[in-house]
Amino acid sequence: MTDAGLHKLECVAWRYIRWDLLVEDLTGAGWKPADIANALAVPPTTVSSWKYGNHEPRYSHGDALIVLHRLVFGDQYTKNRITAFRESAIKAPATAGQ
């Protein structure tokens, strides 16, 4: 996928991105929250707030987190994660409206 294609997907799915799971993916790959924070030039407490779902990153920090995720896991894996976040967020439960 081209950078433009992934960027378009990111823009469409931005509000659906599970920042906590992106951080969790990175920590599962051996990145410490302090390492993530250092790579993104944010305080470690900021990464922790994303990890625990307390806050969403500013656009520039979120974009940098996605770039880091892409560098660690590859474009296709990151694209699949973002697509899955979007799909799970917009699926209505079968009992909705009953």
C-alpha cells in the first residue's frame, strides 16, 4: 500500500483508532512506554494516558505513533489494525434498537 493510501485510511478511521491497542502492540514487541515516549518526544505520562484510554493524542502525536507502529510492524499489519478498529467501531450489535 502506498503512503497516500494508508494516509487516506488513517484520515477516514482517525476517530476509531484504538490508541491504547497501538501502544499495547508496541509494548508487546518489547518497547517500553518510556521508549515510545522518547521516540515521539512526549512525556512518558502521555503515553500512559493513551495506553489506559484516558486521552487521545493530538494529531501530530497520533500520526507519529502510527508511523512508529508502521516501522515496527510493517504497513500491512498497521493498515489491518486500523481497518479492524474502524470496522469494530461502526458495527452495531444485533440487538440494537430492540
